[in-house]
Amino acid sequence: MKSAIEKIFFGETDSLNLPVTKEWKKIAEQSSAVSDEFFESLDDKQKEQYNELYNYQGKQEADRILQIYKEGFKLGLMLAVETIMG
């Protein structure tokens, strides 16, 4: 059996398969429906701008999530050290 460190190194974690709640699914469906309806109401130039904005916001959110993950990882390590050191 691989250690947790080895699993992280080899990308064998379930971080992309996290469970979601029924509420999250409901909100995602509603968001998608509103977004689709809005997108279809735009002209071609506006669609390009919308896609550009959507991509920037996605990258921004991905970076934010990465920073949160890093801080959580650091906190976990500090808790482990504190537990071991007493």
C-alpha cells in the first residue's frame, strides 16, 4: 500500500471526485440554465467577451482554490507537528 505522500506525488488522490450535496447540484443546474439562456441572448461579439470573462473568472477561482489548499495543507502539517511535539 502506498503512503499518503506517494499518493499525492503520483496524483492518486480523490480531490477531483469530491462528493457534492444535493443543494450544490441544484444550484449548479440553476446556474447553468440561467447562463445558457443569457449566453443565447448575446450577439457574437458579446459571446466572445462573455467567454473571455468566464475564462478569466475560472482561472481566478482555480488560483484561489489552490491557495486555500496550500494554506490548509500547511495548517495540517503545523497541527501534526504540534501533536507530535506535545
